[in-house]
Amino acid sequence: MYNNLDHIALILDGNKRWARKNKKTNFVGYSTGFENIKNIVRYSQNLEISYVTLFALSSENFNRSSINTIYKIIYDNFSRIFDDLVQEKGVKIKIFGSRKNLPKKIIDIFNNIERLSINNNKLNLNIAFNYGFKNEIKNILNKIKSDKLIINLDSDQAINKLFNLGEFPDPDLLIRTGGYQRLSNFIMYNLTYSELFFTDTLWPDFSEKEFKSIIEKYLNINRKYGL
């Protein structure tokens, strides 16, 4: 629908604060946030947006006490939530970030949903889980060193392939919910010219109306590359 809006990235912040505000458990807060992922994908498909990239869990948050709550939600609900997107909505899912310390059951769930969606083409949904940009850079450097890769530094395409988003276009627009105005170590290579929007709305309350309102503001920007 929007010729100059192909890729939207979102930092999903505010699940625990939403739970406190609504006198709910963290489990309910994160569960409601997971359900809202389905909503944002549906909104994006209705607007014919091709790529959505979500920051679901930072590597810096990996050791927080809430990680077991997140694991439980994935065990109980991940397949149910994302099977619908894959089987009925034709969404292709890619999950990136470190899997080194994840439970095997979580890794199996992620691998399975990626395998089931590999031939889908209606929307590309990228989910950053246990991810940090600095770790991404370290992994790239280690891979170049260990595999003795020779990179054509004059080729943007060759360099892009080294990063998790690969040859996907960079996000045109980044939205962060929850009130904080920072990027939190998220796909910094790919956000060099993205337009940044910050909202105080906590992620579980982020609605289609606000999503469309931000997009309309984005479309009124005279985008320039440089200062």
C-alpha cells in the first residue's frame, strides 16, 4: 500500500510495567505482549508491508528473573500463536540471536517454526531473541577469522550478507514502545537511516490506531540521507 514503506522494526518494551499497572502477573503481561505480535503482523499485512523485525529479548536481559516466565510462555503458547501466522497468514519467520545458552526445547520450537515457514512469502517476520548488536559484530569477526573469509569490502551486498538481516532492506521506520528513547543495542548496522518514533504506550496496549498514526507521520517526512 505504501510504496516508500517496506520494512518496519519495533522494540517491544513495557510488558512488565503493563502487568504492574493492570495488577496482573508478569506471566499475563508477557503473554498479552506475545498475543500483540499477531496483531502487529496482521496490521502490517493489511498495509502490504513486506518486512517486520521485532526486538523480543535483549541479550542483556537474558539473565533476568523474568527469563523463566518467557520460557514458559514460549513452551505453552509459541507454537499456537505462530502456527496461525505460518499456516493461515503465509508468514515467513526468522529468529536471530544467540541460541548458545537456550534450553533445547526452545531451540527445537524455533527451528520447527522456521522450517515450517521457509517457503512462505506473504510477509517476512524477523524476531530478535537473546540478541545484542555488539554480540552480532563479535560473531561476524569470529566467523571471518575462523573461516578465513575474504570479503569484498567494496560490495555492500557482500557486507550485508554477514549480518543477521542479510539482504533484507534496512528498516524504513523504527517504533519503540514503553517510553524510553534509546536503541538498546538493536540492529545498529541496519538502522543508520531509519526514522525513529518513540511512544509512551506500553507494548501490550499498542494498537492498530496508533500504529497507523505513526505510519502517517512517517509518510509526511521528507527523508534525506546525510545531515
